[in-house]
Amino acid sequence: MRELTKTALITGINGQDGAYLARLLLSKGYRVVGGMRRSSTPNVQRLEELGIANDVTFVDLDLFELTNLIRCVETQKPDEIYNLAAQSFVALSFEQPLYTAEIDALGTLRFLEAIRHINPKIRFYQASTSEMFGKVQAIPQDETTPFYPRSPYGVAKLFGHWSTVNYRESYGLHASSGILFNHESPLRGREFVTRKITLGMATIRHGQAEVLELGNLDAKRDWGFAGDYVEGMWRMVQQERPGDYVLATGETHTVRNFAEKVAQWFGFDLAWSGQAEREIGTDRKSGKVIIRINPNFYRPAEVDLLLGSPRLAEEKLGWKRKVGFEALTEMMCAADDRRVLDGRVQF
Ligand code: NAP
Ligand code: GDD
């Protein structure tokens, strides 16, 4: 491991991972520079929730604009760059494929170019994704599994991934790509299915909603805890040699199973009935329907099963996830229960 007290530039600082990574790096003595795109309303609630909003130096940063990236790198002089910014919502990428490609694919390339020209010694981390495996070619998936993306998001991220590999091989950059499987937390955006379910059940439990609408209940994901995964990102960047690593739990669960666990936590007795779009989830205790299917949440192409093997990361990085599926579910339920009760659902 390298000596600390460095400057790290984190793009996407206000997202889920940005917040946890900032907290980790601050705890290690880093100066943390957080890149945020301009917004008409302040957007640092996740950093506030972790109590670190005043410890980060903010800079205007949009991956759309190469000159902006160049100035950020020149003025902030980072030792390490963690490129977490992205249009990260798969469903939206079908609606906004060009924008998604601009940010997730070309945005990564812009950064690599900026580093190459300004200071090739800067270490770079690219937030790649298990979505690149898409229609999976092997089970479980690891660093050797061929890619087959199934969404504009997956395709764009694959470009970012191969660009990272290519700049490492062509120009000797210390550029690593973390192929991360789904990771969740109380800081997860509410459009993603886990948080949608925990927040949705909390609002039903406290009488603020009647029913939660979901799409494909049978999709399987390898869900870990975001706080564990940012540790893996940092470890990749500290290696003497850059590389590509899968971070995953090695367990997979269906959306249905996640919903059942959450319903149970909130005291519902969930029973499924009906088929396909007519399937419903009823609370046996009250007799009320609390889950319905809305086909609007189906995707034009689906990733049916993700299951990762973290073996390489465990062996080479000494990384191991600490939080399991049950604990993750409970943590998210408790956070949303408290937020809804307090009337403070900020993100
Ligand atoms: P997130 O919560 O959606 O955060 C994404 C961040 O990117 C937000 O802060 C967003 O800014 C910022 N952003 C979006 N477009 C931008 C642009 N044009 N210029 C600058 N910033 C921009 O995502 P996350 O869950 O933390 O994920 C972090 C990264 O890991 C993403 O690249 C994601 O694709 C990737 N990833 C995530 C997972 C996962 O399960 N979470 C798994 C694999 C890979 P605003 O705050 O202004 O919206
Ligand atoms: N969002 C959402 N909303 N998903 C639903 C719903 C719903 O109402 N109902 C079922 N799903 C299914 C989706 O069809 C998908 O198969 C699964 O739940 C997970 O969806 P998301 O939580 O939106 O995550 P994702 O797997 O598509 O993408 C996340 O993980 C990727 C890593 O594999 C994001 O964080 C990506 O940025 C990340 O790269």
C-alpha cells in the first residue's frame, strides 16, 4: 500500500458511491476534491447525511466538457482520479441512449485524454459494471467472462472499460477498471429497485401510499453494500500495477425475494397470486394489495441473471465484502422507516 495524504478527485461526488468513497478517503487523510455538475438546487444531501459535506472541496465538473476536465486536472493536481460520474440508470439509457453514450463512454475517454496530456502519472479508476456481462456467457461471471451488454448503458460502459484498458496498454497509464456488481445502501437513488422497494414499503406502512408498482420480479442480481465496494476501488488504485477486478458477493437473489424480505421487515405477510402482468402481492393481514406489476417498468432487453465471482479481488487485493444480503436489507429498511417517520426523505 502507498503512503497517504494525497489529493483525490472524485467525479459523481454526490451519488451513492461518491459519498461513501469520499468518507473513506477523508478517513485516510486524503484531500478530497468532489466534482459536481451545475444544478439550480444544492445537491449534497448524501454527503450531509454522512456528515462530511464541509470536508470536501467542490469543483464544477461535467464529463460532457473536455476543457472543463482539463482545467480541473490542471488546477486541482490530483494524485488519483475516481471516475464515478455517469448516467447510471439503465432504464433511462433506453430513453436517452445518446446522452448516456456521451457521458458514460466519451466522458471516460475525455478524462483519459486529459490525464495523458497533463500528467500521465495520475492514477485512474473507472467505474465499470456487471451490466457489461448482460446476456451472461458464463455463470458466475469473472474477469475472463466475455461481455454481451443488453442496454445502451451497458454498451456505453463497455466503451469506457475498453478505453481504460487501451490507455493502460498504449500509454502506460495507471488506469484500473472495477467491474462492480450491483451495490446498494441507504444512500441509493430511489429509482433503483432495492431503494424503490424499501422506500415504497415504508410509505405504505406509514399510510402515505397504498401500493408499490414494480416491473420484472424474476430478475436476479448480486447485491452487495456500497460501503464495502468503495474500499475495493481504493485498493485497486493502490496496487503497484493497474488491472481489472470484479467486485461482487457471489450470491444472487431475485427482485421478488428482495421484496419479500422487505415486506416482512415492515410487518406485512406477503402472498403472491396471479401471473405475469396480473401478478399481485397481497398483505394477508389486511387483505390489501400492496404490490402490482406495471409493464412500464419492463425493459426492452433485460439482464436476467447476474452472479459475480470476487475471487481475484479477494486474492490480489485482500478485499472481502463484510455486509451480507440480510444485513443490507435490514439497513435499508431501517433507514427508510426512520426517514418516512421523520418526514425527511431528501433523496
Ligand atoms: P449515482 O448515485 O447515480 O451517481 C452518479 C453521479 O454521477 C451523480 O452524482 C451525478 O450527478 C453524476 N453525473 C451524472 N452525469 C454527469 C455528468 N454529465 N457530469 C458530471 N457528473 C455527472 O451512481 P452510483 O450508484 O453512485 O454509481 C457510481 C458509478 O458506478 C456510476 O458510474 C455507475 O454507472 C457505476 N456503477 C454502479 C453500480 C451500482 O450498483 N451502484 C454498479 C456498477 C457500476 P448528480 O448528483 O448531479 O445527478
Ligand atoms: N429500477 C427498477 N424499477 N428496476 C426494476 C423494477 C422497478 O420498478 N422492477 C423490476 N426491476 C428489475 C429491473 O428490470 C432489473 O432487472 C433489476 O430490477 C435491477 O434494476 P435496477 O435496480 O434499476 O438496477 P440495474 O441492475 O438495472 O442497474 C444497476 O446495477 C448496475 C450493475 O449491474 C445500476 O446501479 C447500474 O448503474 C449498475 O451498473
